[in-house]
Amino acid sequence: MIAGAVLLLAGLVTAAPVAPVTSLAALQTAIDAAAPGARIELADGVYTSTKAITIRKSGITVAAANVGKAEIRGSAGFVFASGASDVVLTGFTLRHKGRLAIPPDSHRVRITRNNLEIDVPVIPDDAGGWVEVSGDDAEVDHNMFQNRTNEGVYVHISGPGANGMAKRSWVHHNYFYNHKFSGGNGGESVRIGNSWRQKGSANTILEHNLFEKANGDSEAISVKSSDNIVRYNTMRDSKGFLVLRHGDRSVVEGNVLFQSGIRFHGNDHKIINNYVENTRDRAMVFGSGKEADSGPTSKLHDRPDRVTVAFNTLIGTGAVVDSDGGAFLPKDCVVANNVIQGKSSKLVDMRSGSTVRYEGNIVWGGTAGSIPSSGYRSVDPKLTRDANGLFHLGAGSPAIDASAGTYSYVTADFDPHARTGKLDVGADEFGGSVSRKALTTADVGPLAP
């Protein structure tokens, strides 16, 4: 709900008229004069900025009159002043220099339905975002981010001070496209936190986003904070993985990944109901451990402790479930009720000495590898590709009603629809009226519903 509507419902203000403007100078004047609830609209056209367009007022909406038809170029763009809260910025095509940064004391800012291809120079030790979020309760939705070629990320959730995290960011229905930075590190599409913020509880929700050609880093999504939810995203044609790089207690659920995978470090994560189809190998990776437990500022790889990987459908060619190197091996983890299908002589390749409990898995098409015989069945799960191109359980699948153990937090499948009774193995619960499809450009970005 936009800020003006919140104020109206609270009975604090009456509806303010829309203020149409036709120049950047008039836009700045209107912003400076705006009262809470005001909506300022910039007419269609291409505008060249020579200085920042500063939003100092709270409770206002700054919009393009028509989505995508007011383009801003030049040496600067929009700037949120310290304390500017309950602001909506919507509908612009942004081609200027300089990032959009939400300050730590600016809360409930929404950036929606914009098309961004901006120029943010690289600052040493600050590979920051085109959108940099440091304030609480920000919403970044229905935007397009495209064609970044230098170091840095599209969206970065940061925070106040040396190690604080912005709280409750909601990043959804965005299209992240064609990040092609050729360096070895620092080119993620989304980064939630930093190594030195890893112990901060961000409670970010990253959902219903489409990632394509996320090739700026081995991590397309990099989580470097704690207590986040990454769900229902689609990733395709990308070298980057969905990675829990630092932090603890995050949930990765219901994502659909093609030619990519999931890698994780840290403690107490739940990785459930994901669909990964990767003919390039490595669908699920237990990350390397360079230390037992990361300190609050460590940049080393934390071993995975007490991570549950359950009810996923994992399809690959080589080692579908794999573990990286490092002296500190996965400890007290669980791999349960997954469908693991491929062609390798070792579909699961966990390093010797890892302490992992296996139960209820179905392995098919190759040799199980390092799973003990008590932790899996070798049986055809009868996966059937549906009209949307995803594998679901076919009638008579031995995965139906075949799960082991109790996982009370698994209440839906990846479609999603409710799981009932004895749960099915893999990301799909057989039957139901909902059929998942991978996101396309029609589902995300400025013009999506």
C-alpha cells in the first residue's frame, strides 16, 4: 500500500491533487512544496539532469505520468534525503549517473516499476548497488535492472553503521538481466548484507523475481546476513548460483533454477521445495568450510552446520548433490526426501568425514554415491514434464506418500499447493489444481500485473 493511501486510511490527511510537471526544475519545485499524500507526475519525454533531484519530503509519490515514458539522463538522478520516509518512486526510465540510495533513517520507501540502466562508478571497497537499501521496510518491486558491465550489484540490502542490517526489505517481481562483469568477484545481481554484517537479522524477503544471464559473479544471489527468506524465484541461463554465503537461519524455498544451482554455508538453514534442473552439474552444493563458525566480521567460508536439505527435486548429470573442499566438513546436516536424478556414477558426492543424516531420498539414473543404503531407494520416480516445462510426479510414482521422518514446516509444495497426509518425496506433491510455471518477462518488471 502506498504512503498516501496509508495516511488517508489513518484519517490524517485529505486527498491531494496530482501535480503535473514538464521539467526537472518544476519537478524539484513540486517535490519541495509537496504535502503528505501528494502525487507529482513528470510528463513523457527525455530529460537531462545536471544535479540531483532530491526528495526531502515524506509521504509523497513521485511518478512518471506514464510508466517508462519519462526518461532521465545526465550527471545525477533521484536522491533520498536523510529521513525522507513513506515515499514512492515509480514509473521512470533511469539512464543517469549515480545510484538510488535509501538512507538508514528513511523508512518504508518503495521503488517500483522503474527501468534502470544507470552508471555507478566503482568505488574501492564499495561494490555497491544501483539500488542501495539501508533503511527499514523498503520495497523494491516490478523493476527492470539490465546490462551492468562493471563491478557492483543491482540491488544491495545494506544497513546502518558498521554492521547493522536494514530490516524487513521486500524485493519482488523484478527482472534482473544481463550482468556481465568479467571480474572474479563482486558482480552479483542481489546481495543481502556483507561479510561484516553477517550476524545481523535482516528478515529480507526475496521472492518472485526472474534472473537471466546473471553472469557477473559465481553468486547471482548472495546472502550475507541472517534470517532471510528466498523463495519462488526463477533463474535461467546464468553462471551464478543462489548462494547462502554468510549468516544463519535462512529459508530457501520453492525456487526454480535452470542451468544453475544452490550453494550454502552457515548454520540452521532450511532448503526445501526447490526445483533445480542443471545439465551442467552440481544442483545442490554443501559449501567449503575454512572455519567452524564465522565470527561477525570474518570473510572465510563457514562450514554448514545443522542445515536441512529436504523435499527438493534435483536433476543433473554429474554429482547432483556435492560438497566443496575445506578442512571443516558439513556437520549435523540432513538430506531427506529429495528426488535426485541424473546419469553419474556418483550422484551424491559428499566428502568423507561429513556428518549428514540421510532419509527418504529417491535416487535414479545413476549410482547413489556417498548416501548409505538406509538413506535412499533406487527407483524410477516417474517424473513427467508438464505443459509448463517442469517435471512433476506422474501417476503411480513411488514418490507418492513415501517420505520419511517428520518435517512439520513443510506444508506446501513448489506449485504451491498444500501437502496433506503422508508427504510425497521431492518438490512436488502429486495432484492438486495448481501447476507451477517458471517466471517469464510477462510476470515481472515495470509492465507486469
